Amino acid sequence: MTIVLPTTYFGPISWYRQLNAADICYIDACEPFRKRTFRNRCEIATPNGRQTLTVPVEHKAPLSSPDSNLVPPYLRTPAPRNVITSLRISEHNKWRHVHWQALETAYGNSPFFDYYVDDIRPFFEPHWEYLFDLNLAIIRKMCELLQIETFVAPSKSNLAPSHPRTPAPSNSNLAPPHPRTPAPSNSNLSPLSSLLSPQIVPRNNYYQTHAHRTGFLPDLSILDLLFNMGNESILYLL
């Protein structure tokens, strides 16, 4: 099965559940940026409840799309204002430091924070100029850590995230994997259109560090699942 998903910054568990259920996933590289969505924000669990972390972006159109090894050549052409690949990350209010401090405070005592800290910490250093580049690197690292076998690449054209499409031409140095057995269907999967804005998706509980104070908080950032469940996280995504 091939699907198209919007880009996401440490996206919600429901997003990764849909990714894990597919053989091939194209990240929409041609859509316009939408504010107040998981494209540049995530939600984590703190002792006081949910906390939203937002990556600030600059809304100035560049002369060309990001020139990065993570972005295929056909995207390195003049891009309209606010196309998702054209958005530069802003350094406003030292957000990288703020986000990392928030994660340390929220998950420093979680079972697997220390185990994954060296994998996650580099995403809060200024290696990426564009939001799409940062998100794509995060998605691929999450697939590696979660043992998700789905082939992930940017889309070549504007493919609305509504239903599976015929695979677009490969636009990555990695070859798509051989088709694997589809993951079991799950009626709790949220529709792709719901990813345009935050939404809580019902699901069986897993261990959360602050649940004794806040109760179980569903559909948080994938980091919440990773830091609390470690290598068992993939079982929750089935």
C-alpha cells in the first residue's frame, strides 16, 4: 500500500501508525504550509498536562527551494511563497534550547530517555535551515529507531493526503523495499485529513511517566511513546 502524508515535526502517534501500515509513504513536498498544525509543532506530556512545542518559521519565499541532500533535484527550483519546502526555520526565542529543555524536564526520568538521548539531541542543533529538511530527517530517524520498514521519500507532485495513490517515481537514493505483508487493519486509525489540525485518537493505554498526575494522554508526539516504551513502541503502532 502506498500513502501520502503531510510533513510533521515529531508527529503524533496516529501519524506514525499510518506510516507503519504502508509499504511506501510519500511526504507531500508541494502543499502550502498550514499554521497551527503538526507540520511545525508537537505535543508532549508534562507533570501539568499537554505542552505544545512549536518550531518558528520565516514566511519569506527563497530564490530557490532548499539545496539539500535530503531534497531531490526537482524541488531545487523557484518555489511559490509558503510552499512547505520553502519555509526556513527561524531562530526566534532560541526555540531549540527551549524545546530540548522541555523534553529533558518532561522525559528525563522516563525509562528510555537516556537510551535515545544521543539519537534525538542532534535535532536541536542548528544543522537544518529548512523545516521540510528537518522533518524528513526526523521521520527517517524515527523509522530507524522504531524499526518501521516503510519506504519514505518526498513526493514529486502535489498529491492530496486523502487516499492511497499509485507510487510516484523514486526520488531517493534508497530503493523501495519489496512489498511486505500489510499491517493488520485498525479501525482506530484517524483519516489523513485529520492531520491538518491536532486531534486526539482513542487507543489502548501504554505507560506514561506522568500518568499518575495527569491521567493517560492519548496521541502525543511519537517521542512520548519512544521515551516511555523503547523498543516495544512498534507493538503499539500495529
